[in-house]
Amino acid sequence: MVKICCIGAGYVGGPTMAVIALKCPSIEVAVVDISISRITAWNSDQLPIYEPGLEEVVKQCRGRNLFFSTSVEKHISEADIIFVSVNTPTKTQGLGAGKAADLTYWESAARMIADVSKSNKIVVEKSTVPVKTAEAIEKILSHNSKGISYQILSNPEFLAEGTAIQDLLNPDRVLIGGRETPDGQKAIKALKDVYAHWVPEDRIIATNLWSAELSKLAANAFLAQRISSVNAMSALCEATGADVSEVSHAIGKDSRIGPKFLNASVGFGGSCFQKDILNLIYICECNGLPEVANYWKQVIKVNDYQKNRFVNRVVSSMFNTVSGKKIAILGFAFKKDTGDTRETPAIDVCKGLLGDKASLSIYDPQVTGDQIQREISMNKFDWDHPVHLQPMSPTSVKQVNVVWDPYEATRDAHGICILTEWDEFKTLDYQRIFNNMQKPAFVFDGRNIVNIEKLREIGFIVYSIGKPLDPWLKDMPAIA
Ligand code: NAD
Ligand code: UDX
């Protein structure tokens, strides 16, 4: 029986290994982590992450050929194939701080593999890493090899949160990079055989190591660039009376552009886009390519601009101050169908409003008050370091109140900001909400999900990203 061990039981390691276990009953899969609380949760009825369809898959395989464990050394030493799916956050200190990937967790995993291995291993980079990381990993392993042979493969993960199980069951492609030596090709074949249990052969792409590593950064940069492009257009739409949804629809009909990933929003969030583009920028700079670095920097600058623009719009619409006003925040997760709040645009929007002394009442169906308080009090880039290593913020932010009901969040509020596109926000009783709010009552839709006409009929002043402006907003002072 082939044995797989995955180091890192997070958003990638957990779902990916669960699907491998589901599709490959002949393979034994152990997912290990240094976080005892995470492993305990994976072994309980309350999984550590919310992901549609995940619970069913885990329940089918757990205890059969899928195991979650803190016995890191034991499972590494028994495995034939070791996936490394640890976090690779942005460095917060030292050389490259604020841009470069922090490979501390990766390096400690590699050293652990070198320490405990007694047989040949295939080591698979599942984490997103800078191009050429495999070379560094090879050095760590070969210098400590005790005669053991290691083959390093790059097999980046392309799942998106909220649709992880669907993405894993039916991937657009699986990418495997390896050495162009006979042993490297043999390792690629071994990993291909795992995916071939359910992925059609023509969707499994084999490349060299560096292409695979770089393709992951490139894919995220291209995806994020589309969002910044459409968000840049949204500002121009507001200035000219064009409607960004109509523009997206029109350009998306061009088969060379395509319709997906053209939704204007308050800004992209999530644990990957910003971190991976910063990483790409750093790599370009290190390779003497400042023009290329500056091109990608602009994607992040536009994203920051979009979040600031949203905050400025809220404040300027409400007579240039939100001091002491209650603002309801609907949605805190970085997108719908996940409880993940890493780098969510809601953090910057909330911080911006708090900076203007607003009082916030926040509702998200999947995010707890503790998590929201932690995100709002945390320093930039600290978020991607393992959850268990982060001290809870000793004091919670007083002007932030987190509730479990959207009607409570909006009661007596002066304005509502919709920051996550949860389906339930489309069908709220907005008449009831309006009746219980201060007047004039504002809705600022950062996800373009509400029916603008209907809300205006009720009496709301509505702002939607990239849509023709409400007459009220046109009369308000120009925003920065
Ligand atoms: P995560 O923080 O949810 O999970 C990482 C886990 O690794 C944590 O539970 C941590 O405790 C554990 N860990 C760290 N060092 C360890 C060690 N030495 N031994 C054992 N366990 C250790 O992160 P994630 O979101 O799953 O992301 C993992 C990697 O995958 C990152 O490189 C990320 O960029 C990449 N990625 C993420 C996504 C996504 O949607 N989240 C998608 C594609 C790729
Ligand atoms: C992303 C990539 O899509 C995935 O392939 C990679 O493996 C990890 O990073 P993820 O961050 O989970 O996945 O979600 P994604 O759907 O890409 O959304 C990222 C952010 O962009 C979210 O905040 C989302 O709301 C925003 N977004 C997405 C938009 O603002 N507009 C869009 O049209 C699409």
C-alpha cells in the first residue's frame, strides 16, 4: 500500500488529502500538524475550516484511509510520498520584510524529513513557494541524507476557498514539476498515478521544477490583475455614468477575455493574492527586473486604492464624518462560503471607518467575534503565521460589536456596508431593516449584490461599486 503523509493540516492540506483519500482507497493518507488544536478539530465533528462538501468527504474516509495526527515524525518516516503544505507567509522582519516569502515553516518541515527518514522519499511542494525553492530544499535534504535518496516535485495547488472540494474533484489542471533526470521522471510518474485515479490524463501537466513553481505565482498574479483591472474601471464608471457590470459583460463576451473573474468589488482579499504578488515582486527585484516588479506592484496599489475609495465614499456621503455613527458591516469573510478572514478587505474597511471614529456592528454567518477582534487588532502580515502561535489580542476594540443576526447589526444604524457576497444578504427584508435605521439610511454595497432600484424605492441612499451614482452621492464633496 502506498503511504502518503501531508505536513500541514490547513486550508490546503486538509481538503486536498481528504479528496486523495476519497478517490484512492488503496492509498493510506496521514495529515500531520504541529497544531494540536487543529488536529483535534479535524478528528471531531467541528472541522477547523468551513468548506462546502468537506465534511461529507472527511466523514467517508476518516479512520478508513485518512488519518489526522500530531505524530509528525512517525508518519513522515513511514511515508513514500510526503506533501509539504505548510504556510509560506510574507516575511515580517529582516531581509525582504513585507515582500519576500518566509520559508521558516518550510525549512523546519524539510529538516524534520531529513532527521526522521529511513527510506527513499518523494517530497512534494504543495505550498506556494518562490521559484527555485526546490533547489534549497534539495540542499537541506541531500546534506543530511544519510544515504537516502530524495526526489523533489513541485505540485502547486490551484483550489479556491469556498469551492475547494469541487475544484479538487474536477481540477482545470494538475501541475507536476520535477527534475529532467530518469529518477525525476519516475517520481513525476508516481505522483501522476495518484491523480490519475480521478483526473483525466490530458489535464495532468508535467513540466520542469522551475516552471511549475513559477506558474503558481503567475496564475495568482494574472487572476488578481483581472480584479484590479475591473476595479480600476469601476472608478471610471462612477465618474462617467457607465455601469461596470455592463462593461464586464460586454468585454467578457470576447472569447479572448472570457466572462469569469470580472466582478468589481471592494477589493480582493484572501491568504494568497497579495502575498504571492509581493513574493513575485521581490523575485523580480532580486533578478534585476525593476520594470517587471513595478508592473505587478500596481495590481496591489489599485487594490489598496479600491478599499480606500470605498471608505472615503462612506465617510463623504455621510456628511464627511462617521464619528459616533453606527455602521453595520454585513460580511467579514474574504469571500462567500468560507469562514476565512485572512487579508479580507473588511479589515481595511473596518480600520478606515474606526479611524474616523465610527462604531461598528458586524455580522458574518461564519466568523466569530474573537476572530474579527483578532484581525482588526493584528499588525499587517502577522495573519499568515500559524493560528496557534498568535497571541489573542489582550484588549478588544471597544467600538466593534459582533452579533449573530443581520437585523440586530443594522438596528439604529446610520449606514450598512456589504463587504462579503453571502447569498443571504440578497434576500434580507430590507424594508424591515430600513424601518429600524436612522435616516437618511445608507447602503454601501461593496459586492454589487443588492437590487439598487428596489432599495431606492424603499428610501435607501444606495452606493454600489462602479454603478451610476445616486443623486445624493453626486452632490457630496469629491472623494480622494
Ligand atoms: P494554513 O495556515 O491554513 O495551514 C498551514 C498549516 O501548516 C498550519 O496548520 C500550521 O500549523 C502547519 N505547520 C506549519 N509548520 C509546520 C511544521 N513544521 N510541521 C507541521 N505542521 C506545520 O495554510 P494554507 O492556507 O493551507 O496554505 C498552505 C500553503 O498553500 C501556502 O503556501 C499557501 O500559499 C498555499 N495555498 C493556499 C491556498 C488557499 O486557498 N488557502 C490555495 C493554494 C495554495
Ligand atoms: C485564489 C485563486 O483563485 C486560487 O486558484 C488559488 O489556489 C488561491 O487563491 P481564493 O483566494 O481562495 O483563491 O479565492 P478567489 O475566488 O480567487 O477570490 C479571491 C478574492 O478575489 C476574494 O476576495 C474575492 O471576493 C475576490 N474576487 C474574485 C473579486 O473581487 N472579483 C472577482 O471577480 C473574483
